[in-house]
Amino acid sequence: MPVKWLSSDSLQLGVCYYPEHWDESLWEDDFRRMKELGLSIIRVAEFAWTIFEPEDGIFAFELFDRALDAAHRHGLQVIMGTPTATPPAWLTHRYPEVLNARQDGIVYRHGQRRHYNYSSPIYRFYCERIVRKMARHYSGHPAVVGWQIDNELNCETNEYHSEADHIAFRQWARNKYGTLDKLNEAWGTVFWSQTYTDWEQVFLTRPTPSNSPNPHQLLDEKRFVSDNTIAFARLQADILRECAPNQWVTTNGLFGHLDNHAMNDELLDFFSYDSYPQFSSLENPENNTSLRDRRWSLALSETRSISSTFCVMEQQSGPGGWVNRMEMPAPRPGQARLWTYQSIAHGADMVLFFRWRTATMGTEIYWHGINDYHNRPNRRVREVGQIGEELNRIGALITGRKFIARIAWLEDYDNSWDAEFDVWVKPLRRQSRETWHKALQERHLPVDIAYMRENTTLEQLRQYSVIVYAHAAILTEERAALLDAYVRGGGTLIMGARTGYKDRRGQCRMIPFPGLAADWCGVTVEDFTLCNPNYPAASVQWNDGETDETPTALFNEVLSVESASVDVMATYTSAYYSGGVALTRNRHGEGSAWYLGSAFTEAIVHGILDRIVVNSPADGWVELPKQVELAIRGNIVFLLNYSHEPVWLNFLEPVSELLSGEERNGRVELAPYEVLLIKR
């Protein structure tokens, strides 16, 4: 779907605003100050269903009419949110079947948000009605430029077990398989006498004695949730296309059990993401070697894979937390600006801060916005003003420019969803993804996340000289053929343990590991073991003269060379398989395929990168420390210092810095959280 971007020829900066939370006497001053800070767009209404429909069938638009008219008087554009993430109490009380339920059948009740299910015909009726009423009412408003569908689809929970969901899943399975014989075959129900003999016996996964449902059924359940979520979004997108054809359509988030690529292609003008870099500090606070907020660049790369032009609908601007969880410290001076440029560097053409003023009531009273409760100027306000001034000056030079990377980390939804439940594969994927990203960041090598999809072409893969497809347990014949052609054509493909042994159903193939990847890898797996504290991972020795031993992680496969074109790059030096083959490189056509019988460690990744000789775009003109991220959009290089300490750069030739307008040459100090934009 071609992008419809009806906003500006410059990069837009905005903020999320909730007029229903504030006395009307504050609106005019709020909008005036937004414009003074360089903001040009606001998002409203995504949680305001009871304002628009206080009673069943009684509609009221007056409050938002006045708010939008006031925003328009101050030159602000508006993104309208459809309010379906928060069904009103009169609806959930009268029709409890619209509520979602846990796997054990316990119903989620009114009192938070996202407590509904997508399958309920009653809920769909009410959603269609409110969206149609709002679209017709605001399609001609001069301030409204676009719509956000719902809010963060599959946030809070991405599992659905209401009665309506069981019925919908049963129909989904019937449409997919046609007969129970085919369903039983796909789910392997002959195991443990799970065979179904009537469609009424088919449900979403339910509680089991050891909390271990049928894995093939569970994989299909996630596919169903994705399809069902997209169908729910389609209800709204179709109405918006019909009733508001001159306004663009997006939705926000990046949450589980949802094929965001398919949703974007089928329904949206562009995708939107909510960027809260301090979440990365919560994931593993004991890991002092992680990249912390710098890791958020990987999530932005994933967003870019969905939509090359995208919006950050919520950009963290203050300390974050609900009243009972997720406490985050205040961003240090300069961090909010750094994170904004992080989003822009990775492809955002529109960024809205969350939120204008911190809520004084409700669950998010600690999820701080630009302004504090008291509404007086603070350093966050001043920092946003600096960002606004800068982007109003140079934003047009950035908008629409493509992020440039020659290395890709390859993903697909089947493996992502399957690995959630597979305790052998899940930790490998997490370890290797984090390790590769850290190593590439330290070497200043920009990376894309690319997705293997049904419509992925060889030309799309060939734009990358190196692809890492680390632990693709599920490997279909079609994807195997595509990867084979990529390597034969001159590409470098790098894979890790547990590759290729499952089919699309999640069932194991009765062929030697690594299954369909064996041909271009030139190896098979002769032995393997999970590693844990009682059975530590082995070390490996490089076979080209390097004397230092290198650790592996989590899992060890012993490889057997099956082709004369294979070079053994490293062998195990410990455990009972000492001397066994650990890492290989196979010359296949014009390219090469690397296979590591383990999860990737930093030392192994750096060793591979040394041997395939991948040069950083910084080479030859600037020397950068590890603390600085390098990202490129078109001819603009972003240099971002994530450290709380100043660092030194060394420019080997004079360069023009866009934000300051100054020429930089030789040694240059980059302050903590400082940003440079270099035009090349």
C-alpha cells in the first residue's frame, strides 16, 4: 500500500494530549506553549469512548469539537484515536461476553484497559458504530490529518480465551484444515491420544496438569490471534477509508502474536511505534554489559522493517511507571533529546512525546510527561524546546531519507512464536540476538532487521552482503530455496544451533540436522547437548592460528563435515566432544554459509566479523569509541553518545555538522548524551 502522508514536508514533532483530563481553561495556554516549543501535531481521544458515547446510542462530540477547534486556531494538526481500547462500563456490564478471559476461564473485569476480546460479535458491532460515528463527524475537520486505530493492539495481554474466542478459533481451524483428519495430522494428536473426532471438541489451549499444552496447537493459536487481531483492525480501517478518505490511517505498538507486517501492508498507510528506551534497563538490570537504552535501536529497526516510513506515536519524555510497577528513573539531562534522535536516526519521520502533562489521577500518575502536575517550566520542557527548534531548522533534510545498512538480522513470525514455548530454542535466540546487536554496535556497523515472509524476494535479500539467521528451527522448503539462492549468488549467511529441524507445523523432520539447511552448510550434526551449570558449555579454538580459546554458550552441537568445500573454522577444546567441529564455513556458489553449533557469544561474533572483513561506514573519515552509535539516513550520519561520560571522536577530514552549523575536524569531545548530525 503506498504511503499517504498528509502532514508536512518537514519532520514533525508533536505530543499526546488528553483534553478530557484537564479543565477547559488550560487548553488555550497548553496549545500556545506547544507551538512555542516547536510542536505541530497532537494525538487525542484513544481512551475517550465514554466522552463520545456516555450512554448506549447517545453520542456527544461537543468536548472534542471545542478542543480540536482550539488546536486548529493555534496551528496544530490532530491525530484522532479510535477509542476501542477502553470499552465503557455500560457496555461491559450489559454485555459481559465482550470481556477477555485468562486461559483458566477467569474473566477480566472492567477497571483497567484492553479487557475486551476481538471475537465478540457484540463488541465488533459497538466498535464499528463508534468508529463510523467519529469518522463521519471528523472527516472534514480542518485540523484532523489522520487516525490511530485502537491503542497498542495486544498490549497488556496477547492471549485470548473468552467463549467467543474459542468459537472463533474453532472456525479458523476449520477454515484452515477443512477436515479433522488434516487438523489431527498437523497437530500430531495421535500423541497421548489427543485425537479429535468432532469439531466441538476443538478449543484454544486450556490448562493442563503440567502447564504444557500441545505445542503444534499452541503455534496455531498464535497464528489465530494474529489473524483475529488484524480482522479487528480491518473493521476499523475499512470504515475510516470509506468515511474519511483524505485522512491517513495508522496504529501504534509492537506487541506479540501479531503479524505487524501483514497488518501494515493490508490496512495502514504507515506503522507507528511507542518508544520507551528505559524498558531495556528493566529487562536485565544485573547485566552490566548490555547496551541498555541503546538496545532500543533494535526495536526501532524492527519497526523500520514493517514500515520504512514510520511514526513514533509515544516517545518517552520523563520518568515512567504505573502506581504498582515498571518504575523508571528520570531521564538524565540530554537523554530525552538523545532518544528522540535515536528514533529519527532509525527512520521516524514523525515523533510525538508521551505526554504533554503528567496525569493527576489513575494508573499512570507516575508515567510522567513533558510538564509536571504543577505546569511550571522544568528542564524537560526546555529540552523539548531545544529539539523543536533544531528539527524546525533541519528536519526537512532528514524526512523521507532511507536508513542504510548492509547487514541484516533475519526474523520470521513462525520461529518467534514457536520459540516462546520451546525452552531449548528460546534462550539461544535471545542470547544471539543481543550478542550480535552489541557486537555490530561496537563496530559501528548499521543493521536492519528483515523478515522472511511469504512474499520475500531474492532481490530483497541481496541488498545485504551479510545475513544472520541464527536459530531458525522452523525452515520451510520455500524459504530454504530462497536462502540457497542468496548464498549461491554471493551472499554470506550465518546460522547457529538448532537450525532447520522443524517444518511449518512445528514437527521435527526425519532427516539429519540442520535439515533443509544441510546442503548449503555442507555439514550435519552428529551429536548435541544442552549446556547448564552441571554441563558447562565448551570452549573453542580457532583453526587459523589464533591461540586464545573462546567460550560458547547454552547449547553445543558437534558437526560432521559432509562436503569438500567446507572449511573447519573452530573446534571444541573441552567437554567429552573436545576436538569435535564447532564452527564451519562452506563455499557455496559465489557465496558462503557459516554454521555455529552453539549460541553466539561476543568473542565468536567478533571473530566471524574479523574473518569476513566487514568495514564500518565510519572507516576512513572518523574514529569512534564504542559508546557512540552510528546510524545513516541517506547522506546524513547520526553519531549518538549513550554514555553518561564525555567521549572523544577523531575526524580524519573536515565535516559539516548540521545541528550547530560548525565544521568539525580532528579530536572532538562529545558530551554525555550528545548528538552530532554529519552531512556526507
